[in-house]
Amino acid sequence: MNRASGELGVAKNEPKTDQRELGATKSRNRACELSAAKSKASAHKPTRLPAGFSGQRTYINLKNKRLRKLKHILMHKHQYYALYKPYGILSQFSDEGARQGLKNLYDFPKEVYPVGRLDADSEGLLLLTNDNQLKHRLLTPKFKHQKTYIVQVEGAVTPTALERLRTGVEIKVKKQSYTTLPAVVAILNEDPSFLPARIPPIRFRANIPTGWLQITITEGKNRQIRKMTAKVGFPTLRLVRTHIGNLFVGERKSGEVWTYDQATIYQMIGVKK
């Protein structure tokens, strides 16, 4: 009996040992499944986010922002317009009193703006673009882009006056004395026939002759050309900008608008991408 009891006792204890081992096996299997699930889930997350960002929502917002920026670039490509600004028109889109703005000449895209300005009583080449790099290069004095004007003045310009214009004259800029930088100045022996007639025409005085100058400067102070010619004794009657760099207005009509591609305008003005 004792042996039988012992044998029976052993037999009764064996199932309890098997259940413990089975439970441990199940626990190990469950741990492996959880680890595999975590690895699979982490594989679908972005492996690295920019510094200072965390979380799936931030990642999605960042991605959407980049897509919006790309869409904006595609919808608003750089555009380049040139205009022969007529006499009496402001170098801005809005009107001021009786003076009209550029919106009356052409239906320009809302993204483009004039690069610099021509006074209302000046004419000629005016650029409009949404290319901020080009605007910066043309409007920043240190780059010294050349701008050429044809100027009709009152009187016959003397050699002394011509030399003063070339070497620099003292004018007032914001109520302060300023000496203009050296300029390229030449007398035109013939009237520039390629220019359209000005409307209204300039006022002639029968007993006073007029002359034409071509002046190239590398700066753009307010009403600079007019102040320069007046300073040497020959007031400006008509002022037409014909060139920005090698970009030439040509035989355009007053108020005419035309376009350029980026490669052409960068090359003609001398701007590197």
C-alpha cells in the first residue's frame, strides 16, 4: 500500500507540474507576440522627425505645409512684364485723384509689382514681376545696375555742363546735399525718332532751343536726372527711360505691355541665378 500510495501520489502530482510549464510557455508566447506587434507598429511610423517636432500630428502638419508651399510655387511661377509707361501715369496700380495708375493700362496678375518707379511726368521702360530676387538685385544700390535715359533739355548743352554731369553734381536728396556718382553722358545730334510722341506734347518756346542727351546712371535717387540737368543750367523737358542693363524698350508704343521668360531677362539685365 505504501508503495502503491507512493506511486499513486506521484501520479497525482504530475499533472500539476505540466500545468505550470504550460502556463509559462503561454506567457513566453504572449510576450513574443506583443514584441512582434510593437515592432510592426513602429515600422509604420516616421523613423526620424525634425528637431523640436514630435508626434504623428506634427508630422502630418509639416507634410501638408510643404505640399501647400509646392502648390503655391506651381500656381505662382515667376512672371516678367515690361511696360512703356506713358506720361502722366503713376508707377503704382491705384489711382490718386485725377492721376491714373497702372491698372488702367493692363490687367496685370495680382502677384506682380513694379520694380522701382518712374515719376508720373517721366516715360519709358518699367518692369513688373513677382521675382523677389530680381527686385532685390535691381533695387539694391551696391549692385549698380545701369539705367539709361534719353533726356530732352531746354537750351544747347555746353561742354562744361556735359563734363559736370559726367563727373558728378551736387543735388539735394531728402534735404541733404548729395554728389551724384559718375555718369555716362552724350549729346545726341539727331532727335530720337524711335520714341513715340508724348501726349500732351512738351511746351516749346520759339526763342529757346532744345537738345537731347543720353544719360546712363548706376543709382536711382528721387528725380535724380531732372535735378542733375537743372543743376548745370539745362532743365529737363522730357525724360524717357530706354534701357535697364541691356534690356531695351525699342520701338514700343506708349502704354504697350510685353513679357519675357526668366532666362532672357536675367541675361539682358546681367543677373545670375
